[in-house]
Amino acid sequence: MPDDIRPDTDVPVLEIEDLRLSYYTRAGEIPAVMDFSLKVNAGESVGLVGESGCGKSTVANGIMRYMGKNGGIVGGTIKFKGRDMAEMSDEEVRRLRGAEIAMIYQEPMAALNPSMTIADQLTEVLTEHEGIGRQEAAERAAEMLDAVHIPDPRRLMDSYPHQISGGQQQRVVIAMALLSRPSLLLLDEPTTALDVTVEAGIVELIAELSEKTGASLLYISHNLGLMLEVCDRICVMYSGEVVEQGSIDSIFSWPKHPYTHGLFGCIPLPHADKNARPLAAIRGQLPLPHQRPKGCYFGPRCDFFVQEKCGQQQIPMEEVTTDNDPVHRVRCARWNEVDTSTAMIAGEAREPAPVGEVVLEVDNMKKYYEVKDSSFGAMLSGQSMRYVKANETINFRARRSETIGIVGESGCGKSTFAKVLMGLETATDGEVRLNHVNIGAIPVRSRTADQLSSLQMVFQNPNDTLNPSHTIGGQIGRVIKHFGIEKDPAKIHERVMNLLDTVKLPRAFAERKPRQLSGGQKQRVGIARAFAGNPSTVIADEPISALDVSVAAAVTELLMDIQREHETTLLFISHDLSAVRYLADRIVVMYLGQIMERGTTDEVFAPPYHPYTEALLSAVPIADPEIEKRRIVLEGNLPSVLDPPAGCPFCTRCPRVLGDICENERPPVQIDGEGHAIACHIPLDELRQVEPVLKVPNELEKKRSLMLKQARAKKAAAEAAAAEAAAASARARAAAAEAALADELVADADAAIKQDQT
């Protein structure tokens, strides 16, 4: 690293002042980031939160000097350990990247070279930046892959990126960033593609490394629950500028900006009721950079906008004086006038939708894949064919207008089950009856038009389902025309526009190609296309995992509105138990292809529950500091699907394993109540004694807690003011004494001068 960049705890690791970043296009300058200031000290963790397009990733790219040929810094400074990065040469910046400043990207394939093995890409970091030998570098790379919970890391190192799963790709990118123990780690949605259990372990690993090395962290995320767990301070961004910043306690207890309140109103908390208190998405859309309004950029979406105060000129950042947080600042002309009790608006309460007859029946469904084993041992034993048991004895029912949440880690068989329903795969055994017709053995090409239109899917990865050569409007309109919803081109166009409005995309996006959209925007297109044909049953495979909280809230409410209007049956596949808790009427918990627990949402979220369900609940980040959560981190990885345990599939990671019975015998399905089923050897009476993972305070407890926080903040502010007054008084007395002494010196000098004159 450059000689004048040395660790100094008195100098911030990162200091950004009045930063302006722009891109230059044929249409002229596009200001992406305006008036951005941030300071990150050694060992500190700071979060950037906001909707897609607000400039979070652009700030990170500006720090890394990855703005491309048409972008750059047009104002302000970015200082790393005291030195302005704009004054560094390209070679100095290149030496910093990876060694002193590392970045974890949201899209792992954007950071991995498809033509190089994982081993080559990881060892290159160490051989280039630390100059060590390849063998030592390979050893350290394997150790880091093991640390980020990749099974059999030495085997994986010989693979190419396309040969491993998306979650494994993300873990490789995280390992790559951590290898050289950087001073500053930029994390751009680092855990979006990971399971909550893996996310919990990764977050803990990053925090542990930061504590050991003093590394500073800049988290970029739309997950406010994750921010609460990992950050010391938060900056809320909107349309290229920070609108509020402060400590975790200040932002979560006393948010001041209406936009911050709106973000909190979009989050489904574990105790939320989708009917009594629906989520309220922030109305309108983020303005495009060249269409920012005069005055407050959030004005067109704000319920507290007043033209005289908010619409005349740019709003400066102001210090918040109502709490004891010296770094709490807000960009709002009315922050001290807004009634916080009404700022977070909830949706209108409604009656629960009546649940109808059973429309989907799954009986002993199995899905196996044949794998040929050409090893010498397999040939000698005559067992050259082995089976991957992706789904093993799946049983449940789904009714009309009902939402079934299917949860579990990657590799548990959720998506395989969805593919069987869609006809992309056929069941090996058992039955899958949709409206009393067994479709489990019917491939998609052999299904009738009605069967195809009535069963649609929102896929997890929109890149794999959108045609890169067709426009967005053309792809949505094709569904409408193909299923006979509309034939008139004008009506098809109008329906496409309405669907874009529903998923909060500008109508101009109808003429764009997928490559011109962000990951979150492409996910919204996939959702719009799935609902274009008015399906009666929808399978949503991680439909909101990549979306901003405001868009996710809108999509969540959209799912329920469609369900009410068309009596849709919804199968919601996710690893986010907060979203599942909010949306689902009943929950199915899967592990290694088998159902561990099923029941109503209230039954699954309260003891007794399966030890695996208990661990999933503990791993979910919750954006409410008042909720107490018991910490459970699962050790180890999922067993190989080619060699699963003979007994309980969860026994290798279960913190409550009983011994031989769990390892050798399949667990019985125990029934608690009318329909709550738990596949576990532990007796129900013992499971009922388990302490709840989540302790949700009632309204009185929350009110008392807030009053206590306010009282402590006022006391601390009063003590600080008293100390400042005492210090001012002491300074005044010292100044008076100095003035008196000066008067004496002047008098003595005058007397001496007069004496000399005499």
C-alpha cells in the first residue's frame, strides 16, 4: 500500500464530504449522488439503506473507483485513512483494491470469472497482494471456504463458477473479499442469496473478523432487520442523498424523516397481522435522477409536504436536538412538526378471506434423480446407480384462497417440489392432485391449456426467465395474448401498463430490454408476467427476496389482493420467516427433502416446535429492537443428498440430538392438536417446555420501554447540557481571571512607562 496510508485510530478509515457522483450520457450529465457525507471510524460498522436507485451502490463504486469511463467524481472528496483517493494514481488504487479495500457484490457472477476455477480466483488474491506461494495461498483459501460454511471446500476449489449453486457462488465471493483481511469492507447486499441460517453464520463471521483485525464495515442493504443486528450507525438514502443518519437506537426508536417512517411501515414483523394491520407501501416511485423535484426530493411521495417550507429550495441536513445522539441528523424542513404516531401509516384493516375447498392434494409424493457412480468401488459392488432423494414422502393439503408457506434452507427440496407442480419435472411416486386431477406425472408439454393457465410461477432468478432480446412489454403482453385474456392489441397494451403500475415500475420500462433493468426491477417484471394470465394457483419461489422493502410490501399486498379477488391459492416458498409469518395461513418446514413440521402459522411460531424450526426462527433478522430473540447458530452443513442420514435427516446438526435413536431410526410424526405435525423423536411434552425463541412485548411493555428510553435520553441530554454549561461557566471564569491579569499587566506596564518618562 502507499507509504502515506498507515493505520491510525485517530484518523477515520473512510471520510466522505459533500460527494457528488455523475454519469455522462448522450442526454448530458446524470447526477447519481448529490451532497453525500459519511465518516467511518476504525472497527465501526455503518449501514446504507434505501430503495433501489437511491445511489447506495454508486457510492460503493465511487469508493472503489469503479465508475466506468462515463462516470466519476464531480465534487467533494473521498478520503481513505486521511488521503484523498482522487489524488491517487490508478496503480495506487489498484493496489488498494482487494488488499486494503474489498467489496462483496450482490450478484456473485459479476465478481467471478467464468473461465477460471474457484481455486485460481481465490489464490490470485493472495499471490498478487501478499506475494505468497501458490500452495500456501491454496491452503488459506480452503480454510476460508470452510469458514464460510462451504461443504468439502477442496473439491469445490476445482469447480468453475457455473458448476456451483447461487448460494455457494455468494459464499465464494465473501471468502474472496475476506482473504487479505482488508481495513475497509464494502458489502453490497452480501447475504441476499443466502439462507437465513447461513446468513446468521456469515454475519457472525464478518463481525468476528472485524473485531479481530479492526476492519471497518460499510453495509449496503434494504434489510433493516440485518442493519439492526450488524451496524453501529445507519444512513438512510433517498434519490442520491442522505435524508437521515444516526445511531441504531436513534433511528429505530425515534426516526424523524417521513421516508424512514415509511420504510418501517413496509416491514412484516413476526407479530404483525396481515388482516388487522396490512403493510402500507410508500406511494409513488423514486424520481429518476434528471427528474428530481425542486426542494425536497421526497416531496411528491410525502404525506407531510408543505410547499412553502418543503418545495422552495434544497433542504439542508439539520441536527436532531430531541435525543442524546450527537450524530443524529435529518434532511427535513418539518422534522420537529411531524406527529410520529401518524407518520407510519398502516393499511386499512379487513376481514380474513374465507378459505374454500381443498384444491391441491399431495400424497406421499417422491422425486428421485438417478446419478451414475462410475467409481471403481461402485463397479465392484454392482451399485453403479445411486439416487438423489430431492423429495421424500411429501404430504399436505392446500385450500382455495389459502396461503401455504414452504420454508427451509437451500437444497431442502422446496424448488424441486415446485417444479413437479409446474410439470417441469414429473413425480417419481405418489400423487399431486390439482382440482382432483393427478398432474404429478404429466409433463408441462402434455398439459391442457387450462392446466397451464391456472398454475403459474414466480421464479427466484428473473435473469433465467426473461428473454434478453425481447422488450419487457412484449414479454408480458405475450402471456396475456397466449392465454386468451385479451386479443385486441390496444387492450393488451393497456393491461401491460396497468401491470407495470401494480408492481411500481415506470410505464416507459415497457420499451426496455431486461439488460437495462436492475435485479430488483427484473424481479418485479417476473411477478407482473406471472399474474398476467389471471392464474387460480400461484407458486411464488422467493418472489420478494431481491426487492426493496417498499416494493416488497406492495407486492405482498398485491398477492393478497389477487387472492381475495380471484380466490387464488398461493404457495409461498421462502427462507424469510418474517414474510412467511405475515403472509401464510399454514406453514410447511422442509429439511433435506422431508417435512419436519407443518401446521397453522400460529402453531409453528410457538412451542412446541421442531428443533430445526427453532433454529430457523432464531436466524431471522427482525427490524424491531423491542423483540427479544434467543440466539441459536446451526453448526455444520446439510448432509449430502447422495448419502443422507439413516435416521432423522436433521440429526447431524441438531443441538438436541438424543443419540442412536436419532441417527438410526426415522422420527415418528407426532400430532399436537388438530393439524400440527412434528417429525421428531423428542416427546411432545418435552418440546412444549422449550422457551420461545421470540419474545414479543405487548403494547403496554413497548410503551413503557419507549418512555424509559425517552427519559434516559432526556436525562443524558440534560447532563450533557449541564456539563456544557459548567464548562462554559468555568471557561468564563478563566477568561475573567485572564482579563483581570491582563488589566494588572497593562497597569504595571503603564506605571513602568510613566516612571521611565519621569
